[in-house]
Amino acid sequence: MLEELKEEVCAANLLLQQAGLVVLTWGNASGIDRERGLVVIKPSGVSYEEMSAEQMVVVDLEGNVVEGDLRPSSDTPSHLVLYRELEDIGGIAHTHSTYATAWAQACRSIPCYGTTHADHFRGAVPVTRPLELEAVRGSYEQETGWAIVRAVANKSLKEFPGILVAQHGPFTWGESVSEAVHNSIIVEQIARIAAVTEGLAPTVGPINDELRDKHFLRKHGPEAYYGQAGGQRH
Amino acid sequence: MLEELKEEVCAANLLLQQAGLVVLTWGNASGIDRERGLVVIKPSGVSYEEMSAEQMVVVDLEGNVVEGDLRPSSDTPSHLVLYRELEDIGGIAHTHSTYATAWAQACRSIPCYGTTHADHFRGAVPVTRPLELEAVRGSYEQETGWAIVRAVANKSLKEFPGILVAQHGPFTWGESVSEAVHNSIIVEQIARIAAVTEGLAPTVGPINDELRDKHFLRKHGPEAYYGQAGGQRH
Amino acid sequence: MLEELKEEVCAANLLLQQAGLVVLTWGNASGIDRERGLVVIKPSGVSYEEMSAEQMVVVDLEGNVVEGDLRPSSDTPSHLVLYRELEDIGGIAHTHSTYATAWAQACRSIPCYGTTHADHFRGAVPVTRPLELEAVRGSYEQETGWAIVRAVANKSLKEFPGILVAQHGPFTWGESVSEAVHNSIIVEQIARIAAVTEGLAPTVGPINDELRDKHFLRKHGPEAYYGQAGGQRH
Amino acid sequence: MLEELKEEVCAANLLLQQAGLVVLTWGNASGIDRERGLVVIKPSGVSYEEMSAEQMVVVDLEGNVVEGDLRPSSDTPSHLVLYRELEDIGGIAHTHSTYATAWAQACRSIPCYGTTHADHFRGAVPVTRPLELEAVRGSYEQETGWAIVRAVANKSLKEFPGILVAQHGPFTWGESVSEAVHNSIIVEQIARIAAVTEGLAPTVGPINDELRDKHFLRKHGPEAYYGQAGGQRH
């Protein structure tokens, strides 16, 4: 079942690695079939060299395995909270990429220091609050999902296609799993350039709202003129 | 039409990516046929994996598409201002490469800290002023071009083959699109070494003018003795 | 003799290089056959391009060469101390990878700044004390091994699968040589993210013990649910 | 003539690029036939993609081209001063590799912060004084060579197989051009680890002389036991 989505999810996971965002097996991407309410996700701890579409695991929105011989990613409950609460998203990616993880460990949002950032996020890349002790002791992976949901409660998911989980690392999303992975690549590069920027100019501030919106909207607004009409915009 | 220039522009865009200066589709290079007054430029938002010479878009100096099925790069108006105002240049490249973009986001010119820099720029790599709000609200991409033109008004384009647009990223140029792309590679490497230099010696100053000119002129002056006579000098 | 172990040790050494942890010939990995009390280790100063399983050297626990035409790694005595004193380990790897070596040169343990770290170490990556002058003048490589043994005396080797030797570099271990090499990859990535984290937030502290243990135990505890049951967990 | 040396010099130059030390054409390596008093060096400004052994240029110790259709590297006079004054060396390499160049631009020698460094240099990697204005205005490339000669006047060339030219970049040497290039790789990696070390521990000092000598001598001393007897030691 869901063969096409499995292929897409497998390819997206492999792209995470090809893009240099993943060390060993650290990372996972998933996609959802909204009509059927089923999620396809990477199995836990499987090496990228051996990964195939057939290995992808199908779970329902409560986390029951519907198809697949392998255990799904241990982060599956985080993904499921996001799919249940954020109805517009079709795919999710999670990595421990170097620079985005460093910002997450620093418990800092990434300020919008330039147009490269503004092309993709309409403001700082947000960071969640660190989890409370009870949340860590409880349903930890679900609580991670809830921390994300709270942090984007008043935001457009298109304007903020990802977030940093404090002390952990980045989660990104999109209309598809492929778009979610592209957004992981984007967050890592934004994070890297911002870190170097602060080294060169410790007191620099974010760009003004007009420049930020000009760039974001020319790419993602109703009158966007970046990319090919109807085509992919990455 | 302009098949040779299309091949050259396509190859130059691909080189940007092979050199590691481009993430996803962030970057563009163009070349001009001065006799016909036509510019060949990369289409907007097309992935490098699929890029071919036939996809390159031909525009006139006012930005009208003369040939091509795809929309030209959204930065085309910036390129066209440069081609109209800087008559000696034959090619332009624009990237969001990590270190050059970080200097641009820091709104800092790159000081000439060593001979690697002086081999290619006869002084600091300049940075534009940040755009005024009216410029952002107006014909933004053209204004970006004008900010560059103002910043190089009193400079030799051979002595300063590129610039940082504040809060944005590097633009470089050359006699050909190939040379422009080489200058993008050079600016990124200069930017990277300079960032590390400041980490090691926060109070270091630029090299003296004699050493700077010795290196620049042995490579680019009337009595240059670097490279092969009549050959390419990169 | 020990053909299978030789293949495994050779492959593990090659993986060190493929993972970018090794420059020239700087690094070595070994594995032990506990029943026979024999260790297989990389020969000293042999280039990775030419490395083959047959070249691997077999030594006993006192360092006598049992089989092999080449001289074993000059760090062999350090490995042997660890195999004699730490009876649970089956493999060892030693590198001069950039970031882990920098922390070792800084004589600092790596604080547990996030879940990426806690997934693999149940606390800071420890660092030995610098060797005393007498130790340097004496049986230096053995003393290096002893410094490691002292530093992990009260620790679980599964909770701390590696260490930094002060002023030198990382040593890691595992049930097999393959696991030891995976732990070298992990230590380098942890070291790198932690260095960037401190640049972004100089006063950040380690994560709390609950979050640290949650991550460590979900992957390595008795009720671990990361990875596939019975499968490898990297 | 000198076909074998040409092959060796060509291969060494290509290795500089494969090792990531060279951007575009920035770098050169040469080797000398001491019996004939002839030096083989890379031609100036030739791209690595097209480089072949036949292109290598043969010059005598006064710089006259003895064989070759191309102009020799513009740094040839620096190489020749070194060959004339430092009679033990058989090969030289010069790069603008990122971290070594940054230390050179910082006008700082690289302190010996750990055993990785001590394995190859018996103390800090030295740096020349910046050239005086008269030296820049005079026979500049020769003066660069003289600055190196002065800086290593009281040092063993085996204990210090390279140097940083202030405001410029690293030069390294060895018994052969291959060894010189290996030393360029070593200097870059030492420079990189040292830069990260200072970021983690700004007040760290060099290791003590006993540890430094222990490492240097076990690899390069009369009773060296690293590597295979009679074999290469890299």
C-alpha cells in the first residue's frame, strides 16, 4: 500500500544524507496520506546504505503500525502530534545537522540577518522552550511534538516552515516530504551563515521588516515571481 | 540563437554548484553579447540536476524575453542595470555562498589581509550601503543593481571584480561569464580566510599598499608575469 | 589465522578514513579475539590506499607479534593496556579528528549540551589528566593507556564509549571494532556541534540529567526502543 | 629529460588539489635533481584539470628555462633561493590553504598545542617577518625566499619541514616533492586544529618539551619506531 508515498519518503530520507545533514542514522523524514490518515516514516536505526522503499513503515495517526516489518523511527510520536495538530502539512523532516543543532543547543532562535534567510522564513527561525521535567518523564516524544505546536501556535506554517527544538535539533515541514527535506537543507545553511555573521559582527541586528517581507513574498506571496509558475520553487 | 553563449552560461552556472557555492537553486550567472545587446541568463528556480543550455533565457537590456520558455532569474533586473551601466563587463555571477554572504550580512567590506586577497582585488572587497526603505518598496532588483553601481563608481572594475550587497550576498563580474564565476569562487575563499584570520588576530590590519599592489599587478597589471601570455589567468 | 577479524579490522580502519576522520595515516583501529587472547591491529604508517586485510598484524596481549610481516601501529601498547584492563571491550579506535582533537588539546571534557550527545554518552565526554613527565619519559604508550583506564575507573564503558586523551586526541571503544569506529564518528560530531554551540552561547550549561538519561536510555537502556530489536543500533 | 621527476612533480601538484589545499590554480610544487642542478616546477596559471607531466617546466638554479613550452610558476624565484640555500631539501610546495594562510595573515607562528603537531614539527610552525618595503619593491619573489631562509637559519629542516610566510601563506619542503606536499597537508591540518583549540581554550599554552620531543622523535628520531623500517613514514 501507499507505494508512491513510500518511494517519496525513502528518497527524501536519502536526500537528507546526500545533503550532508545526517551522520550515521541520525535523522528521519515522513509523509502523510491525508485522505487515508496514514503516515509513512523511516524505520528506526536502519543504515542509509541499505535503505529501500519497502522498508518504510506505515502507521496510523495513533501510532499503530499498519504495514511494515520494522519498528518505526523512535521519533514517530513527535511526527504524529504535528500531523494531527498542523493540518496543512504533508511531510516532516528531523535532523541533527551541525549548525541548526548548535543553535538549538544554544536555546536561541536564529535572527533574520539577511535575504538568504528572508527568502525562506518570514522572521527568526523559532526555538521551542526547553521541556519541563514532567514532560521529559512523561510521553517524551509526544511532548516534543506539543512543544513545537505551542511555539508555532500563532504563526503561518508557510512563513515558518521549521523550528528548533531547544537542546535537541531542527524539525521542518512542508506540503510534501520532499519540501520538508528541502527546508532542512535551508535551515542548516541559514544557521551556518548566521553563526559566521555573528563572529564577524557580534552586535549586528536583523534586517528590517520591509526587506524581509520583500524577499519572502517575492518567493512565497500571492504575487510571487520567483521560480516557474506552477513548478517547484526550491 | 546565441547557442555558444548559452552553453557558456549553462556551464558557468553548473560550475557555481560544483564549486560548492550554491545550495539548492540559490545563485545565478549570466553573459552578454554586446554586439546584439542581448543577455543570456539562468531560468528562475530550476534545479541544477536538470539544467541544460536550451533552458537558458535570452533577454534584451530592458528585460524583455527574446527567447526561452522559462521565466528568467528573478535577479535579472539587477544584472541588466550592471550591463547597462558597467560597459566593460561581459558576465555576472551572484551567489549566497557561506562566507561571502556572512560578510555581506555583517555589512562589512573584507579587508585585504594578505596576498591571496591582493592577487585578485586591489583593496578591500567593497560592500554596498543597505538599501533605503523606498528602494526596497520600489523596483527592488533594479535598486540592488544601482546600489552596486554607486559603490563601484570610482573604482576600476578589473581591480574590483566583485562586491558584497549589504544584507544580501556577493555579485561578481568579468570579461566573460566564466571569469565572473571564477571571481565568485575567489570572493568566497577570500572571505573564508579573512574570517579565520580575524578569529586568530582580532586586531590585525590590512597589508600595506606596496605589497598589495605588487601582488595585484604581477597578475593583472600591464607587465603581469603570472599565467601564460595570452592564456587564461585563473 | 583470524581471517574474519582481520577483514573486520581492515574495513573499520578504512571507514575511519571514509568518514573524514583521518588525514594521511593518522589513526588506527583494532579488534580482539577474547577466547584466544589475540589482538588484530593496523600496521604502522601504511597508506589507506594500499591497505588490505592480509596486512593486519596479530599480536598477543603482551605485544608479541604472532603473525604479520609489518610492524604494528606504534599505539599498540595503548590498545593492549585497554584490552587487559577493560574486559568488556572488543574493539578500539584512535584518531586525530579535527574537533575531538581540539577539545583534547584544550584539555577539556565535552559538556553534554544536547540530546545528540546524550544519545551516545551519559554525561560529558571525559578527558584524561595530562601525563606526568615521568610517564612521558617511561613506557609512554602504555602510560597513555593507563591514563585512560584511570579516567574511566568508576564509569560504565557502555555509558562512556570513548574519551579524550589530554593534549593528544580521542580513543573510543565498543563491543566490536566496527562499533568503536562508529563511536569515533560520534565523538567527532558531538565535539563539532559543541564547539559551535559555545560560539553562539558562551555561558550555556549542560542539559539536565532527566533529559540526558531519557535520551541515553531510550537508545541503550534495558528498555531501549531505538533501532530494531537485536539489530545494530547506529 | 628528467621524465621521472616530471611525473613526480605533476603527481604532487595534483595531490595538492585532491587534498583540498588548492582553489583554482593557487599553489605550486617543485622537485630538484641535485646532481644536474635542475629544478622541475609547475607552469604558471595552468588549470589542474589539464595538467600533465609534459607541461612541467625545467629550470636551472639561476632560473633559466632549460626545457618546456610554458612559463614556470611566478613563485619560481622563491623556490630557487630555497634550493640554493637549503641544500638538504629535494622538494618544495606552496599553497594558500585556508587555515595555514589565516595563521600567516595573522602573522602568527602556530603553537605546538598537541601531539598531532609534535608528530611533525619539533616546536611551533615558524612564521617569517613581514617583508620590508624595499624587499617588496625589489626582487620580490627572491626576497620571499630569503625571508624564509633567515627564519629557519638556526633550525633543522627535518624538525621544521615548513614555514608560514607572513601575510602570504605556507611553504613546505622535504626530501622529495611528494614529502613536501605531505607536509603541506600536515601544516593545514595542524593549523585548523590549533585554530579550533584557541576558540575552546583561549589561554591554553603549548605542550611541554618532553611530550613534544617524545612524539617527534618516535616518528623522526634516530630510534624512530613509527612506520615501517625503510618505508615511507606518512
